[in-house]
Amino acid sequence: MSDRAVREFDLCVVGLGPTGRALAHRAMRAGFRVAAVDPRPERLWPPTFSCWIDELPEWLPSSAIAARIPKPTVWTKAEHRIDRPYCVLSKTGLRDALPLDDATVVAGRATRVEAHEVELADGTILRAATVFDTRGLPTLGQRRAASAHGIFVDAETAAPMVTEGEGLLLDWRPENGAGPDEPPSFLYAVPLGDGTVIFEETSLGLRGGMPQRELRRRTLNRLAAHGIRLTDAEPTEAAHYPLDQSPPKKGTVQAIPFGSRGGMMHPCTGYSVADSLALVDTAVAALRQGRDPIAELWPWQARLVYWMRMRGLWGMGRLTTEQSIAMFDAFFSASPRGQRALLSAHDDYTVLGGVLFNTVARTWPFRWRYDLVGWANRNRWVGFDFAAAEHEEGRIG
């Protein structure tokens, strides 16, 4: 290998999704010599990204927001209006807000990612004082998953369910055609700011996830219940990823996992981008001060919050539809701070503990609480055969 194949930097970021690009951008702005590696660095990200507006860092311009929903709706046993502005991010706006003009951007695939060295498929080696691994999540397998099938529908067609400035965060109304003996799922539907609305049936917490075919069937059932008929030519989006990616350990010599790969995927919701963006400056500040970024990103309070949220994930993954509705109805009766503690706060452990306790305490009937905490039906839905359930439904119908 020639000397020209080795390049030196202060910081190397591997993976240029929104999280990696933001980290490289803010480090570059802080004066670090930054290398950023991705096989397709200018590719526009495929997924739709959404979040609560108050989660976003102050340095992110408003051009990164494509659509705003002042009071999104949750349907459980009744309608809940959440008085907390929500938004859909603009992929182009977000990318343009994170320029890498003074960074060295390398189009290539990393084959080895270590604490101070990254090797690319062409043999190039990038050396850095610190390496961040922001490549996203590993393979799902049979881990507890978030699964979703999204269908993009023009706003006029979608109007019977969702109009401009409105959004359905969790719609648990019994309209998806799933029986009481099948794993639960809910609908997520928001306008995207480009004349379309995404309708996305979503499952959280199942081991191995829910198949796309089943999620699509349920989405179409919901739309049909509101008189919405599709052409089958509408674009779609698929999501299928693990929810149980744990935070990195302190004191280990390693490339630092950051974003969803580094435990910032919310175990109970599947959100990660806003939390990751908000923590970028914490990581950069740690480097400037010569401190351990992992220790700064993951103090014991944040690790305790993660541990408690994982208990929530395990609970969700074994509930029936009826139990899920009762649980979310109890949760959305909590105070605004209590809701924030579960949905987005990184380290508000005392309030989170209280809201989890009260959610279990208020879920009725009493016996369902045993399922929530894992004293009963711990392995419900493990190995569920969706193909057999679909066949049985067709045979009976």
C-alpha cells in the first residue's frame, strides 16, 4: 500500500444518513478536520422523518421542516388532541441545512471501522483521532422490531381521513381487519407538505416484525372504511428495523456508535433522528474538551431512561389490540411532561418512572397489568404464522 492511500483527520464519520451528516457538519463548523464516508454521499434519504418540533436543535433552520401539525390526533377509546406541535422533515431541506463544504467527503464503502482507523473497499485508509460509526442499524433477525408499510396518497384523495395541518399519530380504531387473536397494529398518517399524505400501518415490539403484505392489507382496510379507494399505482415505503439497539459501553476502545446504531433509537416509538440531531453538539463539545463522548452522551440518568423504555417495549410486544388500546388510553391521560418523558426526553428518569407506573396502574381490567409487566403471556405472538392467519381468514370469509 502506498503512503498516498493513508489520510489523517481529527474526526471520521462513517455513514451519511441525517445523523452522520449532522455530526460531520457540526464538527466541521467547530473547526475539526473531518472526513465523511458513505457509498452514495449525495443520495437523498429514502425514509420519511418526523418528530416533535421542540425536539429539534435551535441551530437547525426552519427550511428543514416540510409540514407542521399543531395538534396531532391519537385515537384510542376516544380522540385525544395532543397540544404539542409535530412536524414532517423535508429531506432536501434537511440535507441542504447540513452542508459539508469544508469536510473531506469520500464516496466509498467501509470494510473495517475501528477506534482510530477506517479502511475502504478500494484499500484507502482514513486515520482519525476519533471515529464515529453512524451507518444505521444491523440486520433485524428475530429482534423486537418496528415494522411499517406506507402508501403515499394525493391530498385530495386522503381528505376524508387527513387534511392539511392535521395528522394521526396513532389510530387504534378497529378498522384494519385484524382479529382479536392477531398481533396488533395502528395507523400513522400525516401530510408531507408536497401534496401527498402517507398512510402507514405500524407494528411495534414483535419479535421479527410484521410482514409487509399483512401491513398493506390492514392499511387498505382502514382506507376502505373511510371510502378511500386506491389505484395500486401509489408509491410505497417499507420500514423494518430492530428497536432494541443498546447504548455503547463506556471505556471500550472502539469506533463510537452514534444515532440509531448507538442506542438513540427510541425503543417504544422507533424515532431516532430528532434525538440524534439534538445530541450532536454534546458529542462535538466532548471532543473539544477532551472528554469521552460516550460518557457525555450516556450519563447514568440517560441509561436508566433507556432501561425503563425497554421494559415498555417488551410490554408492547406481548399485548393484544384491546390491551394496547387500554394502555395507550391510560398513557395519553398523563400530564404533558409525563408524555414527553416517555416519548422524547433523553434523561428525565423520575417523571418517566412515574408515568410508566401510572400507565400500568390505570390500565383496566386489572388482570391486563400482568401482561404489561411480563408476569403473564410473556411470549405471546412469538412465532405467530401470519400466512396461516390470512389463509384462515380467506377460507372463513
